[in-house]
Amino acid sequence: MNSMFDEKMIREAVTTEWLGKRFVYRPSVSSTNDLLKEMAGQGSPAGTMVLTDFQSKGKGRLNRRWDAPANSSVLVSLLFRPNWPPQQAHWLAMMAGLAAVSAVRLETNLAPALKWPNDLVLEIEGVWHKFGGLLLEVDFENDRLDYAVLGSGINVNIPPDALPEAATPATSLLAVTGRPANRLSLLNRYLMTLERLYETADSGQSPQPAWVERLITLGQLVRVSGGTLETAIEGTAEGVDEWGRLLVRDADGRLHTLAAGDVSLRS
């Protein structure tokens, strides 16, 4: 399960219609998102996938590093070219979150959830642990999306003693279940669900209602920092709008609409 991929294995594993059918595999790469952005600029078509076994400069949101041992995780970036307005771009991250938790549930029988904006989490002894994340990078032209690169990192077969230190405790599917999972099977489940969700969204149906049902953040006391915020905001996460922005009401009753930031749940 922790052996390196090869192109034949990937080709046989991916059973989608178009998403991920055209792919570039590298045993090691600095960043799958960076490579795919270069390819997007050179005209690669929608559905193109970049997959690797190791990222030397993997990145998460807010320019944070994303570290995972070689051959242990699903590290993938996907190219989309939707003719959407800029504010609709976050639909892609919503769909990726839904597809990831669905794939993990089907592959492992675990019950993963989402933490706003783009974290994949599992509850262990009453504490939420992060096992994956999403990074969406977009380019616009004439107030429409020219392309969107959607990166996903899922900690699959990382042993407990190799998990990174982080503000939100980290975990992996192996650490929770005690059993290694098939990374390519998980990847294919993810691609299959994401392809279906994308086609539904491209016909105009928002993924937001289903995404909201998976969020652990809503109704909680939260502290939001980073992003474009000069000072942290504390309050109750009352909801999200149709574009995925978090609505937080502070102690003075003011409602803040937040497009990005780090969220910690307050006891």
C-alpha cells in the first residue's frame, strides 16, 4: 500500500469519464499545484491531474508547508476551467471537501467531517484532528475564471510517530484505523465523486447545502485569525453564505463575513 505509484497503476485505477484521465505523475515534485499552474498557463485541458508520491515544498493555505513522508499520502492537483464568476470559485473547494469525506467514508467506514474553510477532520476521543486539506488557486480573465487548480492532500498511511506537529492535532487514516488503506482506490473514489459533483454544479446547482451539513464549525464559539484580518475575531459561527464565506457574530452583536482565515474552536 505504501509502494510508489507508476503510470500503469494510475491508468488502471482511474475509472472516471474525464477528470484525472489525462495526468502527469512524478515520483517527487516541489508542489503539484505549482506544476499544474505552469501546465495550465501552457494550455492543458480541464480535467488534467498531477499526482506525486512526495512533495519537497508542499503547501497549504496561507503559505504554510504541507509535509508528508514519501509514498504515504494522496497528493494530487486537478485543473478546472469553469466559465464561472470569481465568487463561485469556492464551489470547487466545497465539492472537493465533500468528495474527500465521501471517499474516506467508503474506503474506511470512518466518519470524517469538514472544518471551515478547507480542512478534513476526524474526531478522536472528543478532539477534532486534521487528516487532510485543500488548496484552491485561481486565475481570472475578464471577470471570469480562466482556470482553477485544486490541490488535495490526504494523510493516508502515515504512522502515528511520523505525523507532523501542528496547531490542530494531526492524524492519518492508518493512525485511526490501524490498517493501511489503498491510496489509488481512495484517489479513484475521490475523483469519481468530484467529477459527478462538478457536473452538477456546472449545470447551476450549488454544493453549498450539502457542504454545510458536513461543517463542524457552525454553531460553535470560534476564533478567526490570519487571512486579511488585522486582528482576530471571536464570536459564534452562525452560518456560511452561498459562496462559502463564514458568518461570525461577535460579543457586541456585529456580524462579520469572512472569506478566509484560520479558525480555532473555543471551548
